[in-house]
Amino acid sequence: MDERAQRVLAGLREFYAASPGGSGGDGAGSALRLFHEVAATVPAYQAFLRDHGIDPAAVVSAADFTGVPLLTKADYHRRYPLPQLCRGGRLDGAETVAVSSGSSGQPTVWPRSVLDELVVARRFEQAMVGSFRADRRRTLVVVCFALGSWVGGMYTAAACRHLAAKGYPITVATPGNNLDEILRVVEELGPHFEQVVLAGYPPFVKNVVDAGRQRGVDWPAYSIRLLLAGEVFSEEWRTLVGSRAGMADPLADSVSLYGTADAGVLGTETPLSVAIRRFLAGRPDAARALFGDPRLPTLVQYDPATRYFETHDGTLLFTGDGGIPLVRYHIADEGGLISHDAMLAFCRTHGFDPTTGLDGAAAPDLPFVWVFGRSLFTVSYFGANIYPENVTVALERAGISDWVTGKFVLQVVSDSDEERHLSIVAELAPGEPVEPARAGLLAGAIREELLRLNSEFANYVPAAYQTPHVELRPTGDPDYFPPQVKHRYTRPER
């Protein structure tokens, strides 16, 4: 048996023997060890360190590690030939490749191995066991992400198959983002299981739930759970979609994964993190004190032994192993970190104990990372940064959510007189008519939420310009909402 096969076999044995969750071990020590291993084996990183005048032998402490230069996609991944980014300068050490969704406009290739999948499978295990109790319930996972080389669908399918091989009563179906096939799979296979997990991007999963209701699918009969990734969503969204799918426990019935194509899943919502987030959703004063921002970010827990986070000027860095190992990699996500104990102390100071009623699997002793998303997804209007999260809550209001899908495009447009206006194009639910009165209702709701949630908007934007121009378009509009394409909520100014 060659060395590669031995490594894979050892990794599989460790994965099968390990309990769910994370070790919570010495993240800084793990990151430092990975730095030295990568500096010794990866040609591109060796060249990168030479160009920055870094002697790896001089980096011996956690304090030294903070002086190691940051990696970015532009100055590292795109600068060197792909094989040079891998150990030994060899691309054939990877069994497959994944492709990023190209959120910033340019898809990127990431080599992957079985060992990389196992690290990610541990995060899926945490969600499936800690929240969905899939260790004791026959579970059908329906992958609703796009398949092919795109990272979300293939990683989800692979991770859940590893869990099934480990002995969990999990079966995976892969219809991809084909709505008709998803509903067929659920109705044909769902009755044979105790619960059905829909795994996909939040707006598409909502489309699946809404389309199923229109076609008479009895969602409560399938004990639906949601495994979500890719976008920040509000707690109003969680409540709305949960009620439509017949889900009873908002703390445990849906899980958001924080992941990137660069390194797979970095962190996982837990019932503990959801309890905290739902509390903060109703206490904007406490949320602002914790996050330093009126927006409500994604809040997850992570294992520092496998994904070591740092912050840099209000954005996140991580160090983690993979087909392309990454050291102090700057992913440009706005966010921050807080330890497990500090988070619990903060909540209790504000009169809330988030651990009440939760067991160890639901409330792991792991640190927290919060993520607002990337600043390139904002638009600037009269100097105010407008975020998609500010608009989303308006579309989730009672009296509006029934006739929109939740998708929209936010942009700033200029008219013939070069007057700038805030524009929102929203997608109507299937079969819903375009009615001017609805556009006016939605425009008023968006203005109210912007004034409530965004202090820059309230103070910078003149009153005469605060009501956005709203346009309603039918489901699947090819210009704004093309089907089977990852949706982008902002567009450049025009």
C-alpha cells in the first residue's frame, strides 16, 4: 500500500472512531504546525514567503504567527500555477476539483481529496446529530444545491455519504436544483423515512417549500429539516419558512453552514447559536453592543483545531488544511470572533441564558464566529451603505411574503436628469400578478425597515429619496431571476 493510500486509510479510521462535534483544541498551535508543514512542502507558499522576506524557522510562537503575511485569492491562488499551490507541486494528489460559485465574478478551481471531505463531514455530522438527531432517526437528505463541479452540491452529497458509511441511518438523494425532481423525490421516498432534510441555498429552499404547498405537498408529514448555506437570512425568514414547512422547533429544525469554496465548511449553526441569534434579533441594542453593527449576522460555532480564525480590520482570516492548504487566508468576509465563555457571559448579562434546555450535543463548548458577508454586496446611496439584509425583512412581512419569493436585486440607478434612486426589483411568487399597488406597498415597507435598521440611511438620505423604486417581475425572469443560477442580490450602479 503506497503512502497516499495509507494516509487516506488512517484518516478514515480516525473519522469513523471520532465522536460528533469538534475538539476545541489548541487552534493557534495547530495553525503554527500547519504553517511549518506548508512552508516545507508547497512550492507556491515557499516562493510567497521568500518574496515577503519571511524565514519560516523564525516563526516559533503564536505572536510570531501574527506577523506572517496574509494570503488572498488575487495575490496567491491566481498568481501561481495550480499544481504549485499543492503539496509537492503535484495536482494529482487530489481526487477531484471543486469550482467556486464566482460570487465576485470569476469562478476558481480548488483541488480536493477524500481527507478534505472528511474534515467537512465532521461539520455536517455536528449539524445532523446535534440539531437533527440523525443518529437516531432514519433520515433522507435531499441535495437541492446545483450539482456538477460546483462546490455546494458535491460537497454536501459526499459529506452525507461519509456519515452514512460511518453508520448513521442516512440516505442521500441528489436531484440538484431541479424543482420538479426534488418534489418527486420527497413524495416518493419521504414516506420511508422519519425525517427529510432539504439542503440548499435559502431562497431556493423557500421556493421548493412554496412550490410544494401550491402542489399540495403535505410538508408536515415528512418532518422537514433545512440544511442551509451561502447566505445570511433573518430570524423572520427562519420562522416564516419553518411555519410553511410544518417545522416545530426553530432552534434545531434548521441549520446554516458557514462555508466557502476555498476551504469547505468553516462553522456550523447549533441550537445554542440559534437561541442566541433569536434573542439578539429581538434585542437590537444587545446585538449592536456585541457585533458593533445594527445588522444581524450569521452566527456559528467552529472548531479552532481544524479551522483557525483571526480578524483583520473587521474582516476574517482563517488557517486550514486542504488540497490547497491556506495560512492566514483573507476571505474578505466582514465579521468577528468571541469565545464560548465570553458569549454566554454576554447573554447572561443581558438577562438571557441560552443553554436552558439544551444538552451537550446541542450546546458544544466551541467558540463563535459571526459573519456579515462581503462588503462587495453592499450598495452606496447618498454615502449610506445599504445591505441586502436591510431589505430582506420587508419581504418577509405578513401581507407581503405570500406573493413574493424573497429574491430581489438591489442597485442604485440614475435617471435622465442624473438623479440617483434606490432601485429594488423583486420576484413574484409563481402565478402572482404584477399589480402597481403591491409595488407601492413593498416600497413603503422597505423604507420603514431601512429607517429602522440602518442609521446611515436614516441620517444621510434626504426624506424625498428614501422611498425606493420597486419593480415586480414574474418568477424566473431571465434578466433578474434566471432559474438554476445562484442569485446575486446586488448589481453595480447604472
